[in-house]
Amino acid sequence: MKKITYDQLTARNSIQLKGKLEKATVGIAGCGGLGSNVAIALARIGVGKLILVDFDVVESTNLNRQQYFIDDIGKRKVDALEEKLKMINPFLQIEKHYEKLSGANVKIIFKEVQIIVEAFDKVSEKAMLVKAFAGNLFKEKYLVTASGLAGYSAANTIKTKKLSTNIFVCGDNKTDFIAEGVMAPRVMIAAGHQANKVVEIIDKIL
Amino acid sequence: MKIFFEYLGLLHIEDIKNKSYIDVESGCTAAELMTVLKIRKEHQKFISIFINDVEKSRQTVIKENDRVKLFLPTGGG
């Protein structure tokens, strides 16, 4: 395997971020369409540590939007994603959790992160994570959630909006996967919004 | 009393314009607001409530001129 340095990997990054990205720890809640794309974006720019959480394995139906290959089918998503991330950024620290996130374990698993990326597909799981931020449990952390990325309607309807001082939502807040399906283009746009908001937060807090 | 009301997500709220001032009874809680607005029970359980840019519980009493935002996520990821 060819070798590179961290400085080479990050040479084209914005100069303002120098010294900040490697200090960041980001939680990825779900390693499907959103989570795999966000994780790869953050690995490419040199984020220091990712905590990956997913209880699922790669299936053939995931390939239309998730960053996996045919040979990954049957692998745990956290394992398959780790392989990809290490091929891009060997300096990245990765902590994997092959389990389902719940109100009971979320504060333990994400104890050390500064930012959590909500990347689930079920409404109930998305709501669980947003609600976990009510109260004082996560008052020092940020959440970047996603809502409305289904179908193939206009890409420009996907926006990043502020829900509170520490919660942001990316998406059109309308389209739903049951009615419209989910495909790579809009999922990747929403994931790009999430990854970019993570970078903005890192720049602000580190 | 008047509050500023906004919602995000696939909510069907009759006769209420999104991002507008609405009248609610003094002492109304966030939970009561969702009932007054006739939001379906199956939606209410997934809604997060933000008042003046802070996430709050359903028991929070809404005050005059509060900015109340309801967020119902849509599925897909």
C-alpha cells in the first residue's frame, strides 16, 4: 500500500481549518446512505476520530445510495465502512459499535464526541436522537440531523436550517422515502450538507 | 396571547399559516398546543419542540411572544 503524510492528505483544505480537524471527534449514528457518505467526506478532509454506530449488514438494496460495493454484501456496515475510510485516510481513528442506538446507550456511546451526525432512515430513530438533546444531557454537543432527501425533485430544495442553538437539520423537510424512494443523488446532497455543517461547527468550536 | 409558530415536516395543520403569529390560551403547554392544532397522535410522538431556539419538553408552558417551532422528521437516509 502506498504511503502518504497527513499534511499531504489535507494540503488542499481551507487554511483556516489547519490544526482543527484532527482534534475533532464526530459520532455517526447510522452507516447507511447518509452516514457512509458523511463519514467518507469527513475522512477525506482529515477529521481526527469517527465513532461509527450501526447494527445492520450491507444488502444489495443499499448499493443505490450507500458507499459500499458488491463484495461488501453480508459484511457489517461498520466493518465495511472502516475498510473504505482507512483506504482514504490511514490517520483516522475509528471506534465501531455494532449495535442499535437507543435512548439508553446514546449518551454512553457518544460521550466523547463534540458533534453527532444523525444518519438513520426511520422516523422513530431520527426522533429519538433529536429528543435526546432536550434537557441537559447533550447541552455541550451539537447534532446535525437530516430530514427530507427522498425522490428526485429539485436538488436546491435541500437546505441546512437551524433548529436550536446546537441542532441543525439538512433536507427539504418534506419528501419521505416510503412514498418516493431514496437514491444516491439527493441522499449525497443531504449528506454533503451535513458534512459541511460539521466542518462549520468544528471551525467554530475548536 | 400571541406566539410565533413554525413547523418543519409533513404536518397537516388546518387554517394555520406556517411561520406566522397565532393566538393561544395563556398557560398553554407545548403538549396542549399540539392538541389544539389537531396534530395527529401518531405524529405527536415523533415531534420535537423548540421554544426560542431551545429544545423543550412537552410540559413546558408557552409564554407570550415565544417563538415555537415543531419538528417532525421525515424518513429516509
